[in-house]
Amino acid sequence: MGLIVQKFEGYFLTNTEGILNITDRITKAYREGNSVVAVVSVQDTLEVALRQSAREVNPEASLREMDVLISAGAQISSALVAMAIEKEGYPVVSLTGYQAGITTDSNYGNAKIKDINTERIFRELDRRNIVIVAGSQGCNRFDDITTFGRGGMDTAAVAFAAALKADLCEIYVDVDGIYTADPKTVNSVKVLKDISYDELLELESLGANNLHSRAVELAKKFNIHLVVKSGFNDSPGTVIKEVGNVEKVLVRGVVRDNNVARVAVIGIEDRPGMAFKLFSLLAKDNISVDLILQSIGRDRTKDISFIVSRENLQKTIEIIDSNLGILEAREVSYSDQYSKVSIVGAGMINNPGVAAAMFEALYDVDINIHMITTSEIKISVLVDIHEADRAVNAIHEKFRL
Amino acid sequence: MGLIVQKFEGYFLTNTEGILNITDRITKAYREGNSVVAVVSVQDTLEVALRQSAREVNPEASLREMDVLISAGAQISSALVAMAIEKEGYPVVSLTGYQAGITTDSNYGNAKIKDINTERIFRELDRRNIVIVAGSQGCNRFDDITTFGRGGMDTAAVAFAAALKADLCEIYVDVDGIYTADPKTVNSVKVLKDISYDELLELESLGANNLHSRAVELAKKFNIHLVVKSGFNDSPGTVIKEVGNVEKVLVRGVVRDNNVARVAVIGIEDRPGMAFKLFSLLAKDNISVDLILQSIGRDRTKDISFIVSRENLQKTIEIIDSNLGILEAREVSYSDQYSKVSIVGAGMINNPGVAAAMFEALYDVDINIHMITTSEIKISVLVDIHEADRAVNAIHEKFRL
């Protein structure tokens, strides 16, 4: 018995059957004596229809009005779920983001939660009402509606769990939990029983789509007991915990990220400050850089390679091209024919053999490594894109995940 | 130049073409130098879909959750209209009922406006923003969403016009204004240039559907300059004014109301207080009664006939049947095979020949009159339902409307 926050994305709500399914999950938690707050999203189909209507009316509509439009979708979901719960005979109330006390900044379409005033929700919970919150929306200081953008549902659920000091935050997904690798790539994947926040953060930032990194960071900060589990069956899912509380598995999982492009700035003058110049230019345009490699200086020049996301590739090249003089570099080259393959595990920090085993796995199947980077709980390598699947499988097998 | 409130029902918004059409009306008023507040309703098609979804999930959903659901529809409309106006390059902002400052009572599904806090709207108008309000919705003292029910859009528009001290309130409809009779019944109908609040109220309560009586009453109370006009062409529509300011036309229009049922309580003991007993019984159950006729007492008993709406007929009969003893009446009979046909005109009060001319028109076409009632600006008769169309046409012709 305690306070549970549950989160359901729009794909759970596309039809009456889906709504009744999540109603079961919500009322089950309530029947077991818990206070329940469920955060629900706009139905996938409705969101598509709304965005289509907006495009027809004005392809360049303001983000403010887009937020008014899309937030109405989640409000519809919240009402329908509440109605379904009423039908089962449970006391329930739906709340908009505003009513649920969420204030955000004014970054329409991608707003960040600034505060949650829990007064209303606690008043409803005290009356033993189930609370259904229209997700991914809040209200800024102008009393205007804002939405959270990508990953906002996860973040909202965790933020509620933190603000309400919930005992548990359940993130319902369409898979069985967090896997040791992408089931589409590897046949023998397993669902992890548990994983630490940091491990999940590394997996997440590497392209695992189960849970958004902002949400995991927030969960870590407030030490929220988080579970990622299926909304379609009764498998236990994956528990996300403090590092100290999870089994120190050597390698937790292996993931692949195709959204990478390698950029190489060649023939940079070999003197102090050049790396600083290069990356501050990119930072000014909000371009995130990963996996930086600097060649050892030779002939008084050096090369700096790094990875950017594919959507940032063109801008990156333009910036460097027009600054070759300032950078005192000869040329810039690039390719998006790579994948980043990574292994993650809190146990590897004390186990120097892990990196070697990973490289061996790749050598065994004759895959060339273009770049390597390591952190305390992660090792990443860059391989040819058409060899990435083989690489993931070889590593997954090597570590018997 | 001034402040204009415009109202558009959901049938104006069913597709992009419709949205662009009303955008033209809104921006035209703005271009002419006016401050513009437009109240828009949920798209007809969306409302049908939402109600269908609700029925599938829970046919007996609470009114509170129905209001959360349906109000989201008007919010969607407001965003789409705002986007269309943005596209035309005009400054615009959409507001929900809550943001627009509307507080209501807690009668979900049929809430009454208690107050409009105009601060936000005036702030937007001062910035020269066009304001689009999601119509037929407000917020009660619990911060919950309420909707206004039937006629609520009209009432909201007029209430805004009153609260904002607007110079003009334009009610856009799918006909050319207020007609002298129902165009479906009479071929030679004309659009009235103007009409008084009271005349319109009589027409409205008699079943003309252009404008809801609550809205007209409110307009009368605050002396709002009201225009009912087409949203599909540029005809001038009908202006609604104070009685003193309209041309004193003898007969303004003729209308038919089929939603009537005649009830006769027969053989009531002929002594004081019996009518009081009868109608207080009905009032207790919120049954409105119209056109009461009492026979002259004979044999120490009398008969009382009256009209109720068809949906109230059964309840009325049940109430009287179970109280025949208290009423000291012999029996109750009823029929719903009647229509009420009425003429309305502020001029008839000083013109005793009007009633006679009406009866003559019916006599000329051999239509029997079952009941008659007159007020200062209205004469109503009850005729057989299958003769009602002929009656309306005969009267319309008689008065050369």
C-alpha cells in the first residue's frame, strides 16, 4: 500500500479496448489499497489527425497554438480513461496539467517543468479518488498552456512521483522491460531484472527508447523507485535502482546507435587552444559532440575526429568549412556510414578485461573498429554501419547476456 | 471602429475551408480597425466522434468528465482558427474558457455563467491581438471545467459582449437572419431587417432556432447591439434592438411549434385553490406549462387544459394520475397530435383587429382552432398537427409578410 504514479503513452489509448486495458491496470493498483495517479497521453491516431489539421490550416503555426491544440488531445484521453474507471465503479477525477498544478517555463512545444503544486492532487487522493492527469502539459507564468515535447510523458510521471513522494513510479511500455540488446537485432535478448540509473542513462543516451534520459536523471536525483514494464502482459518488467542496490553485472546490455556521423578536421595547427576553438564554435550553435579523438601531433599538425548526430552533420560541416582559417586547419571530411556500438555495465569499472573481451568479439567476426571511447560504465566503438548488427550479436554472445 | 464579439458554431469549422471562411470574417472586422473577440465551438464532426467514444467507454459517464471531454473539442477549434489567422499575418491568441476568465456554477453540462473576469482578454486586445475563445466552456469554483449546454455559445457570446462592453455582437448562422416564418414551411418568407428583443424572445420560445432565448434575454438586459447574419454570404442579416428603436410592424412573423402536447384534467371540483394545487405539483417536478385554459365551472366541476412539451408529457400524466384524489378530479386525457401556431409583433398591442385577421385566415382555409392564447405581442392557437403547415402559410399570406 502506498502512492503509485503510472504512465501510459498514446498507443495504449487508440481504441476502447486499449482504454479498458489500462483501466484494469489502474484499478488493480487501487484495489490493492494504493493511491493512484495515472498520467495519460494523447491518442496516437488523434495526435496524427490534429497535426494534419494544423498543417492544412497553417504549416507554420506558432508553437503556442500547437500546444493549445495537442494538449487538448491529452485532455480527451484523461476524460475517456476517467469515464472507463467510473464505469468500473471507482471514484475518479481527471485533471489537466494546469489543474494538476504543473508550472513550466515558456518554451512552447518543449517546456521544462519548474514546479508542481500538489495541493489539488493530494486533495483528490485524500478523498480516495483515482487521479488521471492529462500528460505532457503544464501552464507557464502567463497562464498559457505548454507541452513538454519528446520524452515529456516520462519526465512528467517521474516529476509527479517526486513531488508526491510516491512509493513507486510505473512506466508502461509496449515491450517487457529493458532488454540486454535490441530484440530487432539480437534474437537471444533477455529482460533485465534490474538496472542502475546510471547504466540506464548510458543505454538511453545510446538510443534505447524505453525511457527518456531526462526522466531517468530526475528519478536518480529524487531516488524514485522506477519500474519499466509491459502494458500488455503481466511480466514483472525492469526495476531501476540506485547503483548500490543492483547486482553488479559486468555487462548489462549492448546497444547500437545509427544516428551518428563522423567528422574529421584534418591538419589543424598543433598548438594549444585549437580544440577549444573548434568545440566552442559548435557549442555556440547548440551542436552536441560525442566521442572525440585527437591524433598525436605530427609535422606540427594534428587531426581531430568526433561524432555528431546525423541531423547536425550538415550544419557542423558548414560551421567548420567557414572557419577553416580561424582553426588553421587544412580540410574537413565526414561520413555517416557508421554505427556506434556500446556495452554498458556498472561492474566493468573494476574489470579491466571487459574492453579486451569486447574487442576480441569483434576481431573474431572480422569487424574493423574505427574509433573507441570508454567511460566508467560504458565502452563504445564505431564500426561500419552495415556491420553493426553483426557486431551487436557477436558482443551479446561473447558476454552471454 | 469598436469592439466586436463574433460567434461561430461548430458547423462553420468542420474542415479547413470552413476555418478559412470564418478567418476571413474575423480578420475583415480587425482590418476595419475593430478589436475582435471570436467565440468558436467544437467541430460538429469531432463532437460526434467524442460523444461516440464516450458512449463506447461508458454510456453513463459523469457530466463532469463529459465536460472535460467536450471542452477539449472547442479548445482544438480555437487553436486551429488562431493558426489560420496567424497564417494571414495577424496577431492572435486563443484562450480556453478558463483563460478567458469565465466562472460558472457547477451544473456540469448545463452550467450558467456567474462572472467574466475580463482582465486577460483586455490585456490581449490592448496588444492588438485578435482573441479566439474556446466557446461554451468555463470553470467553476473548484477549478473544474464546465460546459454550457444548449444555446450556450449564444449566451457566452452575448455575455462576453456585455462584460467587454462591446459595440456589436455578431451571431453567425447558416441562414440569412431571422425570417418571417420557417422557410421549410412557407415559400415566400423574408428576412427581417430588424426585430425587438421581446419579439425575438417570443419567436424563440416558440421554436425559431436562430438564437437561444437566454442569449436574447441577456442581450436585452445589457442592451447589446446584436446582429444575426449568415456566415456563408454577405447579406446584412437581422439587427436586434430595443422595442422603441424598431419599426412597429403589426405582425413580425409566424411560427409553428410541434413540440407540444395537450393535457386536460377533467371534472375538477369547482372551488378555489384547485389550479394552484395542480400547477404546483407540476412545478415541483420542473415541468413548464404553457397556454392554460380553464372551462367555466358547470355542475360544480370544471376542466383545466394546458400544454406541456412532448418530452414532459409522460411525467405530467403520471403525476396527475397519482394525484387525482388530491385534485378531486375525475380523469386526465391528453394528445400530442397538435401544433402551436403563433404570430408575433410589437405593433399588435395597439391593433385589436390582428387576432380577428388571424382567425379569419384559418377560417378561410377551414382549419379548426382548439385553444387560443394571447399576450401583448403574441397570439397563439392550437391546431391539428397535420394542418399546421397550411395554417402557417395562410397566416403568412394574410399578413403579407
